[in-house]
Amino acid sequence: MCSTEENEQPTPSRRTLLGAVTASALAVAPLLGASQAAAATAADTTSTSDSDLTLVLLGTNAGPPPLADRYGISSALVVNGKTYVVDCGRGAVTQYMRAGLSLPSLTGIFLTHLHADHVVDYYAFPSLAAGAAGNQGFQTKVSVYGPGSAGIASTVTGAPGTVPGTVEMTKLAGQAYAASPTFFMTEHAGIDPATLLDVHDVLPPTAVGASATNTAPAMQPFTVMEDDNVKVTAILVPHGAVYPAYAYRFDTDHGSVVFSGDTAPTPNIITLAQGADVLVHEAVYPAGLLGLGLPQALVDHILATHTDVAKLGGIAAAAGVGTLVATHLGPGDPATVPDATWRRLLRDSARSAGYGGRMILGSDLLRLPVKHRG
């Protein structure tokens, strides 16, 4: 058994690596047990100096219903001191600050899809920063990337005729909360939150043939953005009626991290995550759902649109990733499914698939340094 951090060799630059499929074999490392997970969770959350690439789980709960013991789904990736947030579930801003991340470091926000539990805290970032000065606020515009419009009619009373994408959603949010910045600006104490964002709708290449009735055909990843720190690619994933719904891959000089978003099992995840250092994947436990007393039709829908934790080992093995981190846990209430049960399920999943990498149970504010596997 060897750690992925031992005997590390110099790696070529990110621009040399991008576009090439990593051919390195799976790093063999032990499954993360309870004591190791606790140590990871207790790691210093005020500094990112322990790694040039650090994954921070801000919130790990699945679904809109709020919990006392888990915050809504949101993750942060810190690259060379710049922070990129993936999804903005309930409490994302609070958790961002609790993790020791600074607003001036926020460089990008990526939304996997537009369900409430992934976007409810999105506009809170610019709204709160617009009233902040100096090192408490944004220093430059934050780039935002999220799904474009599904192109279908909205069924919400008073809403625009077509379901809005990220650009239109942001515009509407700014209008809905216009009172606050208006009052602040009248008193020369703030600015328009919209001026802090550079928002982009993400739509798949036309040639893919995707649509609201063909939401996630087999495809190759496409580039969403690239800057001096990271290249981000995306692929469509199936999530019921949601379209577009994306998984994102972040490639850097220091390592690669993939976020599945909400998805049923799909070959597209394996395509996107091939050879990645870390795959952050959603997880649902069917028996745990049955214990909530939900209507059977709702349980069936959840199981059809998410990924059973038992399948994660096989996905990790097929993609050849070094580490799988389970998040967006459903049910997320530890009183319903204890962490010890989730860890047992992850061990069983890895064992049944013959997966030899690490399986880590996500927890709020868990910090994980990421490095290329040697």
C-alpha cells in the first residue's frame, strides 16, 4: 500500500496535460476510516498553505429540506490562492466564511443545475459583498457559469414564459432584491451587486443533439472556461426533467478534481472523470430513504434520478480515479443514516467493485489537499 503523496515526481504544466487522458494506474490507498475522516475534518480551516490545490466541502446535504446537522450542497476548490465555488446550496456563504475563505479570493462560481438546493445561496454572494468594503468584498468581478435555458415553458405563475437560464436568473434575482442596493447606494454605502458578476450561460455543443427530451446523450467533454489557474470542462448528466444538468472537471498544474453534480449513473461521468485525482460524487442510500416515510412514488423518483451509494466503487474503478469523495448525501440526517453506516456502504461498494483507491465520506468543512498521483 502506498500513499499518493509519497515519492511525488515533478509534473508537466497544466497546459501540457490538458486534453490528454491520464494513463497512470490507480493509486492504491486504504479506505478512509472513521478516525482518518475525523482527522481530515479537523484539519486547519483557516489556511490553504498546505496545498496548491485544496478541495473544501462547504455543505454535503442532498435535497431542498433543510437540516440542522448538514448544510446545503456546495464545494470550493482553492487553486493557487484563488477560490472556485461549485453550487451554492443553503448556507454556502456562511460555510465559505467558516472555512476561512476570503471573498476577495472568490474567482468563479459554477452551477451544475438550477434546482433550489444548488442555487438558493448563489445571489447571496454578490448581494452581501456589494455592501462590503476593502478586503471584505470582491476585488474584481466574479465569473459565473451555469446552465442556459432549457427552452421549455415555465409553469410558475408570473414567471417568464420560458424557464430562465443562469444569465436571466441572475438578472431576475437582481430585480427582486433591488430595494437593498438602492437604499445602500442612496446613502453612498454600497454598489449594484450585478456589477460584481460576469455571468455566462453554458449550453452543450449543438452537434451533441441534446435537448429537454434528450438530456444527456453520450458525448465528449467540452471546454467551459480556462484561466491561468484552471481549465474547466463539462459534460451533460441525466437528472430527471432537469436540462441542462452538468458535471464539471477542473484540471490544474497540481491535480484534477471532478464534480458529478446531481446525476443518475451515466457513462458520461466515467468519460469526464477518466484518470482524475479526485471524483466528488453524489450518493443516495435507498434503505435510508425508505425509512423516512416518503411516498413510494417520490422514493422511486429519487432513486431514478440519483446514484445509489453501492454503485460508487464501480464508477470510481471504471474512471480510474485516485480518490472518490461521497457528498450530496441522501438522506443527509445523521440521525437517519449514521456516518458509520455511510462508511460501511462505501467500503462495501469499493470491495465489490475491486476498487483500490480511497473512498471518503464527505462532511461539512472537510478539507482535502489534492496532488497529482505519483
